Amino acid sequence: MLDDPTPPAVGPRRVLVTGFDPFGGAEVNPSWAAVQALDGMELEGHRVVAARLPTRFDRCLGELDRL
């Protein structure tokens, strides 16, 4: 209902950090290694959530929508 004065429930604040999967024959993408180290940390009341995205643009946006 559009005129419902009840505010939506708010969960813990989160910060999404993203890295990318390997490309060009590399076994690891350093961006993913960096954000993995932050996953699960709490910084000033915000929970850090890491996600690895594909390096293909046509797949990247779909993955972001799922997050």
C-alpha cells in the first residue's frame, strides 16, 4: 500500500566490495584476493560482503542483480 506509514524493516548495514574472476590465462585475479580478505569484517557498524563477478560484461550485470 502506497500510503502505509510503517517504514520498511532495515537489516544490518552492508558494504558490497567486488572482485573479478581470472582472465587472460591467469589463475587468480588479485582484485578477488583483495576483497576476499575483507569479507565478513565489520567496519563502523557496517558488515562487509565480498562478491566475485565475472569479467564478461554480459554476465556481470546479471550477477549484480542477484546480489
